[in-house]
Amino acid sequence: MATASLLPAPRLWTPKRLLATKSALGWDHGRAIATRAADLGVEVVELPSDRLALAFPDDPRQAYAQAKQTLALTVAPPSKRKLQPIAPSADWRVDLAEGCPAHCSYCYLAGSLKGPPITRVYANLPEILDELPRHLGQGQVTSRSRTRAHEGTTYEASCYTDPLALEHLTGGLAALIGYMGAWGADAHLRFTTKFAAVEPLLALPHSGRTRMRASINPPEFARFEGGTSPVAQRLDALQRMALAGYPVGLTVAPIIAADGWQDVYGRLIADAATALNDVPGLDLTVELITHRFTPGSKAVLDSWYPGSSLEMDPGARATKRTKFGSLKHVYDADTMRELRAFFESRIAARLPSARTLYWT
Ligand code: SF4
């Protein structure tokens, strides 16, 4: 059942320019992206080769601003198409793009992507899709989980980007959803988003093989999530996807233990319950991710958002080592316990049909 939204239409990101490499324009999907961008009034620059000529000003603020307004259309090389395990979300990570146009003060991409924060979208969609069957039945993350093995092989599309933020420019997410729906394999696609423009996804033949999760935080923390859709729109979009028969989820991320967190997160969970509890046949999961940072991500985020009031004080945090040996700063054990108990009890009370997949 498709429904109309009563909220204003979500704002769509329009980059200042699209830099298209020569090889990217050799792909149908690449040419379609260039056409969509041109139709939206974006300046499309056709590069003479596959080299991305990125010249940004020395001033870091201007360089950041220009990079964030730049969309690059490239071909994903084999190294980027090779699927990687992505615990705890999914067996495999599949990337349609890299980078995101939003401006979140805590953005997790700051610790994983190098270089200026442009957004790249990939033109060679058929080659990306070709990787999926090769990994069917090979998963070691959710496939090995006692409680999640029924999802089959899982593929996560929002590790290095927010795919819904770019969908009006690429159509890549719709193609991936359609692929999973037609495939008929014991497999699921997953994506999470801080955006809300789901209209083009509602009528797709998804066969229940894609789970959309809305990544949410209270409206009181909107100052940390510049350029994203308002959380009310994200919940509305999730409700519409659920009514269209998609399995859905809430990614509460990152959970920020700022003063008054109990009140604002309590209201957020109540709002999610209002949006979702009456959906017939609701299939709802929850993922709970507390705010953390590394010395590297903090350095990048401090340079991107020098005025941010988001607490990122290593002295106020506990320190953990990742499995790769690097440091990360997390909330101390007492705060973590308090947060976890709060979320578990509120979710049980307000979203009784939800399955919580993990807490981290
Ligand atoms: Fe980063 Fe997600 Fe915010 Fe985009 S929406 S800037 S990927 S945290």
C-alpha cells in the first residue's frame, strides 16, 4: 500500500558540479547519472581522461565547502568492488558510492575515507551487481548469528555513503533493490539513511528483500546533522516504506549522552512508535550505536567543524582498542550501562514488536 506524505517534500541535494571521467561515461548508468544531473541544473564537466583533477583552495574552510559541493562520477576499480565483511551490520559491504553531501559533526566517514570530502558515485553498476552472487552463502557475520541467520546472506549499502542522499541523481539504489527483488536468493539488502526522499522506492518490486533503516537522532540534536532531512521526515519516510511492504529498522546513531538525553531520546522513541506501531505486519529492527571517535576522526572533524558543540573530549571518555589495534574513545562504563538500560526498557515498552540487533 503506497501512501502520500503530509509533510513537505524532502529537500534534494544539488551539487555545484559533476566531474565525469572518460571511462564513467562509457557506461549506460554513468551516462544516465550525467543526464539526471544536467536536468537538475548541475554543471557537468566531462573530463578528458580518468584522472580526477581536484584543485581546492588552500583555505581549509573553502576547500571543505567546495569539496562537499562536488560530485565525481567514476568507475569503481576491482579493489573497491571487492566485498568486505561489515560487522555487526551485515555479511558484506556493497558500495554504490563513497562520501556524503551532509555535514554531520560526528560523521563516521571522517575516520574511514581519505582526502577531500567529495562524493563519488560509480558508473559501472553491472560490475558492482556481479559481485553479489559470488558471495552468496559465504557470509561470516549475520549468516553465523543464531538470531539473524534467517536473513540469509546480507549486503549493506550504506557503509561509505548515504545512498538515499544521492538517489535522485543516480537511481542506483532503486536498481539494487530491484536486483535483490528479482534475484530470489536467500539474501537481503540493507541500507540506512538520514534522508527521506523515498518516493521513487515505494512501488519497486522489492519482494521484501531490502530492509531500510532510518538513522535517527532527536530534533534537539539537529545542529549536529547539517544538511540531512529533519527527523520527522525520516520517520515519515520509514512509515511509508513499511506500508509499502518493506522490512524496516531504526538505527539510533550516534547516541549522544548530552545533558537531558533521557528526555529527548524518550520523545524520539515515542515518535517512532507513533509512526510505526499501527503499520500492518510491521517487521521492525533496532540498532543502537553510541557516539565514539578515534584520534584520527577527531582531527579531521575538528578541522571540518571547528565550531561544533559536540563533545569530543578524550579526557571525558573511556579508551578502547579496536581489533586492528587502534584507539577509540567511547563513553565510560557507567554511562554505557545507563544508556543501554534506558534504551532497552523504552524500546520494549514503546516498540514491543521490534528486534534489537545489536548495541555498541
Ligand atoms: Fe556522515 Fe551519515 Fe551524516 Fe552523511 S548522513 S555526513 S554519511 S553521518
